[in-house]
Amino acid sequence: MAGVYDGAVQELIDELGRLPGIGPKSAQRIAFHLLEQDSAEVDALVGAIQHVKQRVHFCNICGNVTEGETCSICNDVRRLDAVICVVEEAKDIVAIERTREYRGRYHVLGGSINPIQGVGPEDLRIRELLTRLQDGKVTEVILATDPNIEGEATAAYLIRLLVPIGVSVSRLASGLPVGGDLEYADEITLSRAFEGRQRVHTAAGAE
């Protein structure tokens, strides 16, 4: 879409197109939507973006986003200190919290191991995780990295580091989505589905 519109409009479209998940057509729609809005509404959007950059940073303990030194989850005395759930990004915490099934602590790695993009273990918050395990209070680490090649590689690397420490290590189960077709499932999804299969009946005499 470059060069189709004059000056500022094309510049806005180009910048919007840099955002993840925003293609050229979506960037164009958003740009023209903004042009149709009142100045007050656009100023409010600009102000919100500026404020989030000025006020929000990462929690000193877990790496979650927060406006204070530590996030609300780390400050919550009702959470279980013995369990840490390791995620790739802060947005993954929101997904887990929506289930209302987990009451432990979190640790955000800040990404996953991806040699193609030049991201190695030293670029993630792995050292900080190991530091949190030194006092012996944590008895279980749950690995909740994404079920893709990068997430699997990150989980495998962490397992090699964590097992010698003596903490229990578990991995979130993943498999076939409800409503999905088996023929469209990728190899990793199918492999994890077989590993995490649940027995619904045991035949007589079988172990």
C-alpha cells in the first residue's frame, strides 16, 4: 500500500502496519477510522499510548506489567508461594487467570528460544527464575510456554535446568481443540494429545 496516499495519511498507515496482526488493509481501515473521529477522541487515544509508555513497566519479581515496582499478583498474600507458573509473555497471565483454576505465582520469560530470530536462553529471564528458586520455598514449577516449536524448545531447556535443582516440574497439557478436525492438526499438537491422553476405561485384568 506504500505510496498510495499523500504524506501524513500514508505515514500513519505504514506505522499502523508495523503493529503485530495488522496487515495493509487493516492499517488502512484504522487510519481512515481515526480520520473520521473527533479530535478529542484521537487525543484520548494518543494520551493513553503515551501514558502506558510512561507509567507501565515490568514487575521486579515476576516480569508482569505493572505501574508499581511489583504487580498486583506478586503483592497478593493469598497466592501460593510454593508454585510458579512460567509463561512466555505477560499477556499469557491474563489467559490463565481467566480460568480461575490457578492460585500460585508467575514468572514471565519475556519470549521463547528462537535461534532464527537470534533469541537465546541468555536473552530470556531464566536467570531471574533460578534466583527465585534458591530459597527452597518453591516446590513446583509449571511450564506454560506456547505449544509450538519455540515453546517446546524453551520448555525442554528449562526442564534440563530445573530437574537437578530438585523442584517438581510439570507441563501444561495440550492437544486437540474442541470442535477441531483431526486431519488439520499439526504434528506437535497430535504428539501432545497422545502424551496427555486420559484412560476412560480399564479392561478387566489389564494393568
